[in-house]
Amino acid sequence: MRRTNDLAVLIERWFTDRLMKHRGVSPNTIASYRDTFRLLFAFAQTRLGRSPSQLTLRDIDAPFIGAFLENLETKRSASVRTRNLRLTAIRSFFRYAAFEEPAHSAHIQRVLAIPSKRCDKRQLQFLTGPEIEAILDCTDRSTWLGRRDYTLLLLAAQTGLRVSEIIDLDRDSVMLGRGAHVQCIGKGRKERSTPLTKVAQQALRYWLKEPGKRGATALFPNMHGGRLSADGVQALLNKYVAKAREHCQSLRSKRVSPHVLRHSAAMELLSIGAEC
């Protein structure tokens, strides 16, 4: 007879079968959901005195999850948005559990009934053309690193690619000439083509003439030939933004991230009447 307290096995099947195999969710979503359950297990250890292997589905009830979400906000200083993202991960698991464990339907429905919190949507900032130029001008294009960073940031600002898409690009993902575009794997692991502007084409044409790092296939490798991480891209962006703020005052009041570059590309397309 199958044990009803095999919560760990149920969570493992949700990750491997439901999320990764059938839904093909992005690595970023997998990482976010994994972090949610790491935090939940740590909270259960403190509140219930039980390790993950000792927990049952019954232990993870609506009052427990309510306390977990409150703990995120009060003890870990999580924002309402982060709190809601954690709840989204929990709901996804319990929707899966509803089909796998119908005997616990009432318990599951009480969890699924936990509401998200309302939060004021912040207006996402974007950069103006001169601000983007100020950042790009801070790259030292006399060095390999500077040329890499210039091309990467220009591509992000001109195409609106996600940082995950940019770091996953290979050298052969770039198609120049007529109908120039980059082929990337987007959200939901779906392949898509993104057109290139003339400026981006020129920058990539020069960049592709650079010798590869130790046989690296990544379009923008690190110094050792491996792929850059999302944190690595944020770090290099922070470096150039800090330099640009010295002579571009409008940047001093803005928090610049790869997502802001992506939004800036969309705003530029809107300003010239293109659909995006």
C-alpha cells in the first residue's frame, strides 16, 4: 500500500514530471519554486520540529502556510510581491497534488483558497537613449572584456532579450545578412527569432571576429570559456552604471537592471510606432 505521508516523493514527481517534463518551465521558474520549498522546509523544521522527510501532506495545511507567508514578510522582510511569488509556487504544487491525492481534496482546496495580497504595481523604469549611450561609453573597447560587455549590453538594450536568453546564446545563434536575427530559447523553452537592428548587426559582426575563449561555444563567454551567469551580467552592468553616473546625472536616481534594459528596448520600439 502506498504511504499517504510520502510528501517528498510527491514534490519530486511534481518537479520532474509535471514542471520539467510536461510543462517545460524555464530554469528560472524551477529555481524559484525550489527556493520556495527550501524556505518552507526550514520554517517547518523550526515550527513543527520535523525534517522534510518526516513531513506529511497534512502538515502543510492552510494555517501553516499562512504562518509561513507571514514569517516571510515579518522575519525575512520579503516584499508583498515576493510573498505572492512564494504562494504561486505552493499553489502550483497543490494543484498537482489535487490530482495525485484526491483523498486530501478538502485539505488541498483550503490551501488553494489562500488569497494573494494586493500590492501597488511600481511603474517600471526605462532608460533614455542618452542614458544607454552613457553606459555603453564606459566600456573599454580596447580590451576583450570591454568589447564583450559592450556587445552584450548593446544587444540587451536593442533587442529586449531576457538575460537568461542572452547568456544561453551560442555563436551560431547569430544569423547576419538579410533577415538578420538571433535564434534563442525563450520562456517556456520555446524557440524564437529576434530581429537585429543595424547597430546590433554591426556590433555582432565585429564581435564574432574575436577568437573564441578555449573553444567556447557561448556567444558571451567568461574568461574561462564558460557561460556567464545572470548574477555575472548584473555585476558587470552595475560596474558600468556606477561609472556612467559620474557624468550622467539622470542615472543617479534610477535602479538599472537587465530587465530595465529589456523594458527600454520595448519603449524604444513603441516610440517609433513598432508593435512589440
